[in-house]
Amino acid sequence: MNQAIQFPDREFWDESKQAVCFPVLVNGMQMTCAIKGELLLSRFGGRIPLDAFKDNRWDLEEEASDLIRDQQEDDEGWVWFS
């Protein structure tokens, strides 16, 4: 596991973005990752996006790590799943 990328357990549902957002510490600097609720449910099933995230946290954190290493953040510094 890469200790330079850490995921605190502080995910939340952002109603305005319709996404589950979760913080990540990259070399001590905080960033935000986000995945649209619709994408979560289409990929993992279920009815509640936050539950789908929690049930698949490890896979999503691994995918987020790959996106971060590939420097896939947007202009605001957010990493969005697609």
C-alpha cells in the first residue's frame, strides 16, 4: 500500500453535485474525490449511493489512487470517476 495516499473514513453525499465525495490525503495535502450517485448505482447496484460506496470502498479507493497517480484532477483539484 502506498502510504503517500491515505483515505480517511469521511465520505458524504453532496446533494448539489449528486455525488459521494470523499477526502484523500496525498503526501499530506488534502484533495477531494467524487463519484456520481448514478454511476455508483449502475456499477454496483443498490438504491442508496452512499451505501454502494461503503460496500465497495476498497475497490473505489484503489481506483482513486490510480486516478491520482495519473494526475486526473480537474481545474478545481477534484478527482472525478468516470
